[in-house]
Amino acid sequence: MLFKRVSRSEPEKVFIVAKNVSGSTATAGYSLVFDVGASVDGVRVTQAFSTDLQAYAGVADSDIANNDYGLVQVYGYRSSAKIKSSTGSSVAGDNLITVAADWGLTPATTGATAKAFGFLCEAITASASSQFATTAKVFIRAL
């Protein structure tokens, strides 16, 4: 794990080194889960599927090519992360949960039972489509 040097003027952040085994590039800001398949080793990460939604690893700090290693942010403020949201607006402070078959996090609906792995730091405005992807300021807490 990589811990940023303590600074009163900069937000604290924590990173892990992980190997992308998703089959494609994990773009900066994409959320990743730990691989829970037959080759599980605590280092391999991939895109979330319905069977591993609670195995959240964090957000790719920069692009990570398939079968390559990179930094994954597991704690702290992030100025840009992929968010997949439903029609309607979300407000700062809304919890974020993983999404099956997507690289993003989504604002939790009222009464959601999934574990929250962060929260929005800014509001997201409504979209005309039923599902839309955007980027937003978030606070990650995957530890």
C-alpha cells in the first residue's frame, strides 16, 4: 500500500498496486473489483459483475492496460470518477455502490442493502436517458 505523505493542505489518499485482468484497459477513474474467480490472489482486479459486487477494490488512478499493473485508489478524495446513474438528480453526500457489468459506481437508492464504497462530493444533474454515465468528484473508502 502507498500512503501519501501527511499534508495539511492536500487531501489524504491511499493506493494499492493491482493487476488488471479484465480483458481491456481500465481507464483512469474506472472502478474495479478484486477478481474472485479460480485465480484469486488478492492482486488481480477486473470490472464488476453480479457475483463480485462486494469485492470492491477502488478506482484506477491512471489507465491500466490489460494484464498490466497500476495504482488503484482505495481511500480519499478523487476529483474525477466514473458514475453511472439513473434518471433523476443525486446530491452531494449520496452513497456510492458498485454496478454490475459497468466500470462505474452508482448513487445508492433509498433502502439499498449494498455496502457503500464512497460518497458523492458534488451533485449530479438529471439526464433524459434512463441510464447515463458521467464523472464526478467523489470520496472513496474501499478499505
